[in-house]
Amino acid sequence: MEQKDKLKIGRKIFNNRLMIGTGKYQSHKIMINSLASSGSEIITVAIRRIKNMDKDTNLLKHINWSKYWMLPNTAGCKNSEEAIRIALLGRELAKLSGQEDNNFIKLEVIPDMKYLLPDPIETLKAAEILIKKDFTVLPYINSDPILAKRLEEIGCATVMPLGSPIGSGRGLLNSSNISIIIENSKIPVIIDAGIGVPSEACQAMEMGADGVLINSAIALADNPVKMAQAMNLGVNAGRMSFLSGRIQKAVYANPSSPEDNISK
């Protein structure tokens, strides 16, 4: 029997390669139904959005954390010091949610409020410190192959290059650099930000990405629940296609039914 294709991040094993964000949904109910429809096992939460653990408005109270692995993120942090402080808070929130062994952190350091592009220097600095504090670090970066390799070398669990700017829905604008990152990486490459439709998620997976993280394209769709399901199908199709191996491109046509041995 063929062994199920799994994703390993740090010491954790996952069956699904689609990660889902929790922001921008019109209601907690739509968010919960979208999470279920996506098949995702990893749910990212912006720690700065968590105001009070006791309030019903707190999204942590609406998610069954026995079903999902929490990926706290440092969204809103503008430098390494802020990111480290928020990461420590995120680890405590994961423990309060029942995940005592959860040291995951999605590292985002974004000082640019117009284009929301990550700061490579502060990201690297924060990653080095968080790794020493026993975090499993998943850094969000530009599609920079040199930075991706440097983050791998210091011990990050993944690299998460953007496809295009956050929330833009413009797809994979720098596929050549993403291909280099995938080719050179010995850790999982998760495409984060910019994917707008399932065909773009499929494209990322066909290139050899190990997973994708999607929020806006699902949360802001006319029907987020159906879009979440569609994204899951796109990710699975792309992964299956990558593992199957595409045919070689050719300059000339090649008939499906060759004329060899055809009787005259």
C-alpha cells in the first residue's frame, strides 16, 4: 500500500499541506465552517488580535484546539524586539489552549505599512534568538534565495516566501526566485501571501512547494466555506501532480497514437 504523503515541520507530522489564517472573516461561525471545509490542520493566529482570553469575542475560544495545531504569528511587529516579545506571549497562549508542547511561531517582522514587505535583517535577527529559546520558527520572507538559505542554516523549521504582497491576490509574481528557494531548500517551503484562487495554490504545489498558507483569498471570498474547500482541492491536486512528474516540454507535436507499426 502506498504510504500517505505527509508534511513534517520540526518534530510534528501533518497530513494536510494547506494552512489557514483566522483574520478578516465576517463572523466566527463562517471562520469555523471554513476551517472545517479546508481540511487544514494548522491554523495561524495573530497574537496581537487576542485582547482578553475571558471574552466571548476572543477567537481562541471559538476554535476546538484538539482538532487544530495553533501557529501563533507575530503580525504587527515592526522590529525583532517586538517579534520576540510577542512570540513568547504566543507560546503561552498555545499552552493555555491545551497545547503544552507547542513551540511553533510564524515570524513576521514588517515595518513597511504600505506594501507590507518583511524586513530581512530584523527577521534573521529575531529568528536566531527565538531558535535559541527553543522555538520552532517559520519565518515569513521575501522570495530571496540567499536569505532563505541563511534562515535554514541557523535552524529555522521552514521558510515562507511570499507569492505576492499580503492580501493582494496577485498570485506568484516571482516564480523564478521561488523555484530557486525550493530547489536549494532542505526544509519545507511554504508559500505565504498573495495566492488568490485554487489554480495559484495548485501552481505553487506543482512547482514543488511543501505547502501554502492562505487567509484573505478564503476569508474575503463571496463564499468562504466553498473557497476553503476549493483551495484544499487545489493544494492536493498540485501536490499529486508534482509527485507524479509532468511530461517534458517539446518544441514539436508528439501524437498520442504513433503511426509506428500501422498497416498500410
